Amino acid sequence: MPVIPLPVQLSALPEGSYRLTDASRVRFEEAALEGVAAYLGELLSVPTSPDEGDIVLTLEGDEPEGYALRASENGIRIGGGSPAGVFYGVQTLRQLVQENRTVEAVEIADAPRYAYRGAMLDVARHFFGVDDVKRYLDDIALLKLNHLHLHLTDDQGWRLQIDAWPELTGIGASTRVGGGGGGFYTKDDYREIVAYAASSFVTIVPEIDMPGHTNAALASYAELNTDGIAPEPYEGIEVGFSSLDSNKPLTYDFVRDVLTELADLTPGPYLHIGGDESLATTDADFLLFVRRAAEIAASLGKTVIGWHEMGRSRELPPGTIGHYWNFSDPREGNGEHALSFVEQGGQLIISPGDRAYLDMKYDESTELGLVWADGPTPVPDSYEWDPALIVPGVGEEHILGVEAPLWTETVTTIDEIEFMAFPRLACVAELGWSPRTDAPRHFEEIAQRLARLGGLWDALGVQYYRAPEVEWGGT
Ligand code: ACM
């Protein structure tokens, strides 16, 4: 039966199919499930009730994100270890409902491989408003992803209101790649995103990228610059030319103010502080900056995440998470930098650029996207890899999860986001959720299920790429 991510156990039952009718009702057995019931009721156009109904949602089992689903002609029952588990059962059910509003008899037991299953959206190179982010949240919830990492700042734009440093959004938010104006989230916008994400059991992971990738901040405040002169705002796509000054006391006032306001807005456990491609920072300055910035982030009660280059530091706060983004065959010491987080007691998020980067072109003819990460990345490449086999010395127990980042140098609309993300994000979502396989994965194992998911994407208006490796239905 076609479900993505593939459930742990799934068996067809020798019973009749369930049929959605005007008499169907969603019943929630615990008040804590009222929101999930309302969500399902709206998706299926079925009323909800705490008292009666043949689609039953309940809390049972002890895996918080796990669930059991049973469907037959008599009804449907989804029992989850928490409201999140029930929500994931609901996502499975959405994929099981056929066009004629029936669900074949089935029994499913399911739980995720990794605690962290993420997507990342770069809202700095191009800005995407609250409605676009909500749409992407809807898209990723279908795949049981539970983290959305927002890359909030970069050379080309600063996208979050910070009261103590108003020119970050006065000047720093005014630009984007290619020109034409920028944008930013007010604190209320950001809270709205966080709350909407929470309703889909998604944690927002905010990133302030430092000490490189900071031209927007440096352009906003001359005094942050070593020479006291603000650079011009930047609308190109080069990397590695900007740096905060590790030796200025003001730099750490800035970092503390920004991270304090961000932590106040962030109920989730993580603050991502970047650290990638700081090519304009000397080694000594990079190590000094990382030690002090990570210490500030940790002092705010948050778990620090940094791109793998931060592993150059051996003075990371306990439990700091490394975010690996080099290739699936690590080059130039990047594997060692990632391993350093594990050696310091942390875990890793795995996002190999040649597998999980959604901004890579699909093939040479794809108009959007880039190719620098051994690209293009055809859809099968996003499926045929194992997160536990990427970084030498880093095994399953050291991995917090996987994430598929979408950098937006060439991406300007939500339709383009969806086109670059899907179907590859569905492949990465399966690697993050479904059990590890002994044998290497083959794309044929997911191709037919992608075709089936394409039908649901069509119904939802998702602008996915009709990859030639999949026999899509419809027109
Ligand atoms: C990155 O792609 N520079 C994290």
C-alpha cells in the first residue's frame, strides 16, 4: 500500500474496505486530540465529535511519535503515543484514502527512525512571507517531518525584527538576490509561524548565520565593522567575503542581544548559529567567535546547532549539535569537523549537499537551481543513500536526524519552492522516518509510491517536478 514514508509494519487485512459517507464522523477519545480531530475532519470534510464516530482517534502505546492504524469496513482507528503520534497516523490515513473515498482494509504499526526530520528554507536570499511558510509547513507535515529550519540571515538580507538593533530590518532587510526589495518577519509574524508549525507538531529551528554570511548586518551598522565603515548591501550570490569582528566587544553585545530576543521568541529547544563558510575570518578569530557565540546561545537555555565547520572548535558547549552539509563522500577535512561534535558528546544532523540539497538542479535542463554540490541531483540520488554511512566514525546512535535544505538564490515563489522540493523531499523524509534497511536502497522501492503521492499532490495543488524516473498518473 502506497505510503511515504514507508511504515515500519503494514499488512493488508482480508476484510472489506472502509467507505467515507455522509454518516462518517471523527471521534476523539481524549480532549488532547480535539485539534488533531478537527484537522482530520477538515481534510476529509467529516464532522468531529467526542462521543460518536467510526473514525476513532485515541492515545495509546508508549512511543510518543509512534502510532497504530487499523482500517476495515467497520471503521478506522488511530492510536498514538501522543497527539503527535496520532497526527502522524492521520498523515498516513490521508495517503490511504482513494479517489472513490474508500480505504482498503489494513493494519499499520509505525514509529520514526530519527527524532529530527527536517526541512530548511532560506528566507534570506529571497524572502518568503508568512503565508508561503505556512504553505510549506502544510507540505512537509504530510511527510511526517517535524522540524522547519529557517535560515533567517545572510549576506543578502536580515529577516527578523530585533528591537535592540532596528537597522537590521531597516537597512538589512531591504535587499535580496538580484534586487527588487526584501522583507522581514515582525515578531508577531514570527510568533504566528511558530504557532502554526506547532499545530502540525513542527518545531521551528531559527538560524542566525555567523560570523560569516553577515553582510546584511554589517551594512546595517558601521560600528560592527573592523574599519568602522558599513559595506554596501549585497545582492549577488558569492559566499565567504563577510565576517563579524571577533575582537570587538560590541560584536558580542550584538550576538547577545540578537540571540536573547530570538530565544524569547522560540519555544523550541534549538538555536542554530551557522558557522559555515567563514572564509573571511582567520582561524584564530573563528575559534574565538565560535566559543563565545556558542556560550551565549547555550547560556540562554538552548541547545546550540552549528554547521559542521564549527567542529573546528574543541570548546563547544555540551550537547552541541553539528549540521553536516558536505558531500556524501566527505572531502577536505569536513568529515573530521563533523566527527568532532560526536567526540564532544553531541549528535549530528545529516544534510549531504549532493543528496539532500533541494536547490540542486534535477538535470542540466532544470532552469532553477545550482550545481555546485556535484549537481545536478536527480530524484533517485536523493533516495539511494544512508545517513548512517555518510561521515566516517559517525554511526546510527550519533545521528539526531536528517534535513533537506532549500537555498533560495534562484528560487523566488512558493511554486518554485515546491518544484525544487518535491519529490526529493519525500525521498529524504523516508530516510528520516522509515527503518534502516540492510541492503542499499533502490529507487524502484519508492517510485510507485511517489506516483501515487503525485495524485494527492495534484489534488492539493502542490507544484512538484514530474521526474522522468517516475510513471506519474494523470495528465
Ligand atoms: C552551506 O551550504 N553553506 C551550509
